[in-house]
Amino acid sequence: MKTVSMSLAALGVAALVLALPAAARAQDDDDDHDRARDLYERGEIEGLADIMAIVRAKAPGEIVAVDLIRAEGKWIYRFQVVAADGRRRIVDVDAGAGGVLGGEGDHR
């Protein structure tokens, strides 16, 4: 079971890195990936797969982007979600605690 969890965690970290904007990846791709992996391994952030389930429950639709940012002393996953009707939402989730912090309203 632990192997499955670690595999899912590695997949989640890889998805996070791939979702970062191209300019940021080109600038410090190795640093971003290493930072996310280290934070996860130290238990400072939850795995991306677990957090994505929370986001999908809060804002159904397609997750089109995710960033891991530092704000107000916490690590935050920032998701962009496009609903079936085309509205775009920003959903911020505390990467450590897994709670939805809020985000922007709907956009077309």
C-alpha cells in the first residue's frame, strides 16, 4: 500500500511540475520539482492527487493549471478550473492542511 501511495505522490509531483508555466519551468525546472518533492517528503505539503480530489468536489470541471506558491507563511496550491459551461475559477488550497482557502469568482 505504501508503494502505491509513493507512486501516486511521485505522479502528483510530476503533474505539478508539468503544469507550471513554460517560462517558470525553463527558469528553474529542477528547483521547482526538487522543492515540491522535498516538501512532500518532509510532510509539509499534501500530495497533489489528494488535493485534486478536494478541488474537484469544490469546483467540478477540468483542472487546466496548478501552481505551488508561498503566501502568508503557507504553501498553497492554486488551481485554475474550467467548468462545463466555460466558466473559469481559481481555487486556492492550503497545501499543508488540505483546506480550501478560497479563490476568485467565476470568469468566462
